[in-house]
Amino acid sequence: MTTTPETNSHIPLKVLDHTELFKDEVYTKQFETKREFENGADDAEVNRVLEWTRTWEYREKNFAREALTVNPAKACQPLGAVLAAIGFEGTLPIVHGSQGCVAYFRSHFARHFKEPVPAASTSMTEDAAVFGGINNLVESFANATALYKPKHIAVSTTCMAEVIGEDLFAYIRTARDQEAITQDYPVSYAHTPSFVGSHLNGYDVMVKGILDMVTELPEAKKAPETGGKPQLNVFPGFETYLGNLREYRRMLELLGVSPLILGDHSDALDSPANGEYDLYPGGTKLADAATAKHSKASVVLQESTMRRTAELVRDKWKQETVVLETPIGIRGTDQFVKEIARLSGQPVPAELTLERGRLVDALADSHAYLHGKRVAIAGDPDLVIALTRFVLECGMVPVHLVSTNADSSFKARMEKVLSASKFGDAATVWPEKDLWHLRSLVFTEPVDLLIGSTYLKYISREANVPLVRVGFPIFDRHHLHRQATIGYTGGLNLLTQLVNTMLDELDRSSLPHSFDAVR
Ligand code: SF4
């Protein structure tokens, strides 16, 4: 039933994927029996309710709900803190809380990046939840430094630790006093309560925590060695496209600056299979990060994500802080290039001008297939804003723009983007709405294309609308996270995804006389 044989056979053992396996009669019968046992509603009733959930009447009820979130497009704060930590050299993220939380963070990242993610837990259980988890934290420091030998520990907290008011500053001091770690061992920390905010806030406060720590290191007194080029701090934010981190570096170097990317997890989450396992590949060097205060300026590329860090740099360090929309598409990238050229005092290199021209040419080539297509976009606020600007450049019509973890400023920023294009009139902007809201929107006001994470595939299948996977997480397609989506070259990658999805759809729905070889 499930395998081909067997002993002494040259035919390899074939283990059926569950897609095929559960088509077997044994299982289909089991499903029927289970249904009978559960005594649920009959098919006609299920279909009646299903159809009703696709109506305007249901949409109004759905949008009236206040105290319930269904299928939110966001994760919790410590998940962001873990990503922030692994962007720095030799860093072990430790999450103060129960093991299950860290198991979730590790599996979530492993499914997206297809890489193992080092992260440890202080393993709080019932007794720690009642009496406090100081012993867990002290012991975890001793064990983690002995076993995994990190250069730096970055601690964040889970819901449970925050509910009982755990004090990381005091606990870390106790760990030093009890000699679990030495007095000068580098430890950064951030309180990341998961019942407020999202992974973006967790990322932000952990980066801020790391900057607070590294800028106290002895190396912070030294000016960076950049061979005369101006050093710029670059805050990419919660960046899940490793190709973007590499593309930022390439563009910045072309523009004549020495980029200090805070933090850079591109190697940590894309390490080669060379027969050796390195627990901490890559990451921004702590000694380099320590020089961040000496940089000429800081460039923030995810406004919604990096607010606390931007405050630190602007208000405490008194450093010029340039906050840009994520540079996706022509206008976004133009703005980025212009600002960096201003900061570096160098002209825009011919190579970038050439790449820009190629993207403009490609947009013209694909225009006929994208023009006027109605699109819904969901995801993190900075990404949704940048993607909206790009689809407008493609002549597409954004209709539903949903971001569960956006706040009220999202509408104002989006308004600016939409009003700059004549294709922006049909758009409705939905901060703090979830994917169950998006489902109602798509059924009542249909679109031609969905753009967002893997979680949108359920709406895509049910509403029969193609999905272009952009954002986080992408669990069900491989290697998209390795490519760039920012810059002119990233724009070309996104355009390729968009137009080819529309062309697949065109081929799928064509009548025989229109099933052409040339598109
Ligand atoms: S929401 Fe709370 S319990 Fe759930 S994974 Fe995040 S920290 Fe853990």
C-alpha cells in the first residue's frame, strides 16, 4: 500500500507522501467513519454556511468583531529578537521562558530558511512560573557558555516571564555574581512581551539592546578603519530575504560607502554544505558594531520595525538618521540611491544606472500582462507599503492592503503612496486586520492576484486566485528567501514572479484557440 519492496530489490524503497498516502481506501474509509462518529452537520448545511461566509452580510459581521483575532499575519516578539541576535557574530540567542516557545521559533525559521537556527531556552516550568525563573536563567548561562561557547549571549523573554515580571537586568547581574559567566562576558537583553506588538517590535528592541551593549565595549573608543570611505550604519530591519542583505552591501559599496549592517544574518541562515558544521557562521562583528556611534549617519530601511533603535541613534547618539521606505521598485530604489549618494558625496555609478534601465525595460515588456490587474497584498507594514508602490509602477490596481501588525501611521504612509498614482484610487487600507478579514474582502470584492506569505495559500485555493509568495514566512516554496527583492535587481526578480504567475494563469484559463506559445 505505502511502499514498493523490499528485500533484495533494486527498486528503491518508495515512501508515499501523505498527499498520495491518504487517497488509499484504508484511509478514505477511516475518514468517513470518523465523520460519522463525530456526527457533524451534513454536506448541504456545511455548504450553506460556507457560502454565507462569503457574503457581504458575513463580511459586515466579520469586520464588527473586536475582541478576537483569527489567523493573524504576525508572530510574537521573541521570534523577532532571535532573528536580531543571530545577525551578530558568535551570538547565542537565549529565550527566558518555556521550551515550547523556542521550539516554535526554531521550527518557524527552519521552515522558511531551510537552515538550523541556534537558540536556547531557560526551560521555565511550573515551579519557575510560580517562584520566578532566576535559577533557570543563571543555570542556562553556565550550561550554554560551557556547551556552545558563544562570544555573546542575547536574552529575550516570553509571555510567561513577562506576566510574572522577570527582571533581566537583575538576573544577569546575579548570573555574573554567581560566576555562571564572568563579570565582563558580553550579554545583551531585551524584554519582549508577546501579548503586545509583534515580531517586528521584538527585533527592534533586541537590536537596540545589542547596540547598548556593544557601544560600551572597549572597541567602541576606536574609530572604524574604512580606508577613507564614510561608514554608514544600515538597519535593514526584520529582513527575511538573505539576498537583500547582500544586495544592500553591494549597492552601498558601489555607491562609495563602507556599510556597517546591523545585523547581518545572511551567512548564518545560508551556510554552505561543506562537510563542517559551524554553529555561528557570519554575523556583524561585535568589534565593528561597537564603532556604530562613529559612523557618518544611520540609514533605517523599515520605518515601522526600527522605531526604538532609530530613537536611540537620533536622540541619544545625535547621529544623522535617514529613515527610508524599503527600496522596492524604481521609485523606492531611486530614493535609496539618491540618499546614499548624498551621504557619500559620490556620483551614482554607471552600473546602477544600467540596472535601473534594465528594470524599466523589463517593466515595459511585461506591462501588457499586468496593467489593470486587481491585487490584494498582506504582510508586515513596511513590506506592504513598498510592494504597493511597486505594483502601482507595474500599472496594477491595489485593492485590499492588509497588515495585522500595522498601527494608525500605516494609513497615512499608504495614502502618500496611493495618491501619487492614478491607479491608487480603488485601494482600501486595513491596519490591524487579519487574514480572516482578508478572506471576506477577497470574496466580496474579488481580485486577480494575491501577494503575501504562504498563509495566503488557503484564500488563494478557496477563492481560486493565484498567489505570488512574497514576505514571511514562505514555507511551501524553496529558495525565494535567497534572492533579492530590493534594488533594481530585486525589482526584476519580483516582476518575474508577478508576470509569470499571471502568464501561468492565462495559460491555465485559455481556450484552445488562445493557448499561444508566445506571450
Ligand atoms: S506567544 Fe508567548 S507562548 Fe506563544 S510562542 Fe510567543 S512567547 Fe511563547
